[in-house]
Amino acid sequence: MMTELEDLREYLHARKLKATRTRRLIFQEIITSSDGHPNASEIHERLTRKGEKVSLASVYRTLALLVKSGLVSQVDLGEDHSHYEPEGAKAGHGHLICLSCGAVTEFSDTQIHRLIGRIGKDHAFKLDKFSIQVFGYCGKCLR
């Protein structure tokens, strides 16, 4: 977690932006989230429960900054809002999203990495990162 926070500090410093407590708290909430992919309201609610005074507007502004920085990814899980996850080691993975219960399962596969790399090469496209969302029904809901 320290390296991620240092990356955030460096990003902000390089752009002459303040490394505020609010920005750090929101980023920490994303990188330490044990239940996966929080949305802005969940982040706001968690911080409020911890006694932090952070407005929902500040959460949205900070999330936009974190996505722009490349430290956080914005993920569409088929709902009316976005979810967020740390970019870091999870780059190049996908999500299996159940249309019935909303369960999200992350996956990564070397064959998919190779295939996407080949597609990029075939189209003279320099790949940076990718994320795949697959919608369907989980085994529990199929029973």
C-alpha cells in the first residue's frame, strides 16, 4: 500500500496538485477494499462510517482524478454507475458479471493476453491495458 500512496503523491506533485487527506483517504479505500469494486456512494458511505467528513462531490472529483492518473480503473459492471479498482497488478483482466445476482468474478488468462496482443499488432495498435466485462449467469443462479 505504501508504494501506491507514493505513486499518488508523485503524480500529484508532478502536476502541482495538493496531496490532500481526502484524496489519500479515497485512494486508500479503493486499494484496501476487500469486497472488490466499490462505487462512489459506497466509498462515501464507508468513509462516513469511519467518522471522516468527506462530501460525495469530493469523492466523485477525486475518483475522476485517480482514473486520469492511471492509478485506478473505472469499471462498468452493467449498472447505472461506475465501480473502481486499483490499476496496479490487476491490469489486463476481466470480470464475469451475473445478470441475476450481480456477482462479479475476476479472471485473467494468458491466452487472452496473447490474443489481445496479436489483435493490437494486427491493427498497428500499441496496447497499454485492457479490461473485459462478460455478462451472463453464475452457476448459483443457473441452479
